[in-house]
Amino acid sequence: MDRILYRDAALTDARSPHLQVGVSVLVSDGAIEWMGPSDSEPDPGDARVVDAGGTTIIPSMVDAHSHLSMPGGSHWIDRGQDPRPELEQVAEENARLLLAAGVRWVRDVGSPRRPDPAGGERAMTIQMRNAWVGRGRDAPYIRAAGTWLTKSGALPAGLTVEAEDGEALVAAALGQLAEGADLIKLYLDGPDKDTAPWTVDEVGAVVSAVHARGAKVTAHATRLHGTRIGAEAGVDAIEHGFEIDADTAATMATNGVFLVSTLAVMSSWQSFSTTTTIPRFVEAGSRSAIADRLEHGEESLRIARKAGVPIAAGTDFGGGSLRANQLAWEVEAMVRAGLEPWEALAAVTWRGGELLGEPGAGVIEVGGPADFFLVHGDPLSDPSALWRVWRVA
């Protein structure tokens, strides 16, 4: 039996603005056997003692918006055409980066389709999820959406499954579930930037059909029109949500629709040097346009928070410029936008678990898995502490 006692750390469960101090955690074979004040420790017996003084224990994080099998960067759309072996290698590298950064759960919201060695063709992340069964703590826990469902012209051909009307959209969604998707991803931007591709009734039909099968529906929506359609149709989450007004936020709150924040994507484009090519999917292709979208996104997050919309968060790694080990960047971005540090940390821990429907994700509790990591510093007063990962349990 492998037993480790982490002694005399601080701890946050991301549910209050205050750290618990002087905490010890006893881990036995990957599960939390005991947790409590260090001055009340049980006899550790043969456990290896780790002096965790000066560090903070944090629940393993949930990246609620990711693209596990894609390399990201400014050419991510082009890289979506890469052959299967390269995408598979990318997924392995992303998995390594995630775990080292304290991210245990991944919600993949779109990956390219490739032939599956097990037969047929399906989204790459579904293939990786299936292939990694049995690897235990050597791989992240994955919830995969399959492939983006779009109307033709919204994204380059070959990267998505296209549906031109409501009937085809429902059929495509059910087809994704049949191939093993855990959730469905709708693309509610474009191809006409001023009009959502489907109506409330059409999206609502997908929601009803998918919910009837015990799965969830999420919607990419950076524009207000798509966000309104998704909110009124009762999707489970809006991805990005860079344009949200008070009425739409109220609808989201009433219908229990999450906002999945990805502000750091815009922050990362801003950080590029003047010689870096702005990705072609960033509207207007200019830094002023990026700054404007970031400002609108920050205001949308504040509006959603005020309305009581549940908030999760992700990096958009693989589909943007962030990488798989940079979820801390999104926490910092949310704090800059106005969230308290503990609220931003909640968004990447237990709130992400709520969105996944996984009550143990992003949670530290006796009897549960030892899914936590240790950082130097206090993330409730200094979110940059999340970059200073010392070790992962």
C-alpha cells in the first residue's frame, strides 16, 4: 500500500475567500484517507511524510474548454488537417502538460474526425478517450464533444460536420452520440456574422433530443445573437460569450445555462509582438479589434456574474494560442475582469465539475481521489501562484 502524508500545508476548496492553514492530508493508494488540522494528525505509520509547509493544496483543475488532439497556436485551423498520427502525438503531449499543471479533468469541445483503428471514423478526442481507458492517473479524465456541428461556411470544410437545417442538425447530433460523444457542440456563430445559423426552435429540438439520451449540449457563441439563441433554447453552456447583455444573462440564469469563460485567448493575442501574424479568425485582424473584443468579453463576464449565471472556464488550448498547461492564465484574466480570486478558482475547479455533471471533479474530500496539487503562494490573494506548481499528488 502506497501512503503519503502531506503535512502542514494551507488548503483552499475554492468556496470561500479564506485559506485553511495548518492542514495535513493523508493519501492511501491514490485516495484521501484523512484530512484535517496538522496538530490532530493520526499516526502516519509507514506513510512517507512530505513537508508541505509554505505551500497551498488546491483541488485538481477542470479545463472546461479545450481541444485535446490539436496543437493550437495561430495556425490551429490548418493543423486541424494534420494526419491522425500527428494528432495522436499532440494529444499525448497535451495530456502530459495538463497533468503537470494540476489539470486533471478536460472537457474537449471539438476535434477533427479521422479513421479509427477500432473501426469507422470518429472525432480524434473520442478515440483518445477510448484508447486511454485503464491508464489511470497517467491520463486526464476526458469528456468529449466529438466534432463541431456547423452550417456550411462557418469553419473551413473538412474540419466540421455540417447541417443546413434543423432536421439535419438533430440527425447530426444524434450521430455524434452514436459515435460515443459525451456532449454535443453547436457552432452558433456565422457564416453570417449578424445572424445565428439556426433558430431557437431548431436548437431547442437538439437540446430535447440530446437531453433525452442523458447527454448535454454546448454552444460556441461569441456574438450576442448566437448567445441569445442558445440561452433561449436552453443549451447547457455558452462557450466564450464575448457579447452578453443583461436580458440574455437573465435568460441564462433562469435556464441554468453556464458561461464558459475564455478571456485569456484574447489576452494572449494581445501579447504577441508586432511582427506576429494575427490569426485570420480574429475579426478585422488587428490589435485594436482584439482589445475591443477583450473589453466586451470582460464586461460580459461581469454582467453574467451579476445575473447569477454559473461560470466555468477553459483555455481553448488546441483551438487558440494558449497551451494545455496555461489554465492559470484564464484565472488571472477573470480576476482582471472583476471576479474575486476564489470565484475564478471555483470556475476552474468545482464549477467545472458541476458543468460536467461530475460531483467529484475539482473537489477535495475524504474518501475521494487524491486529485490535488500544491503551489507556492496563496492563490486567493495572488492568482499567479497557480503558475508555481511544486508537485501534483
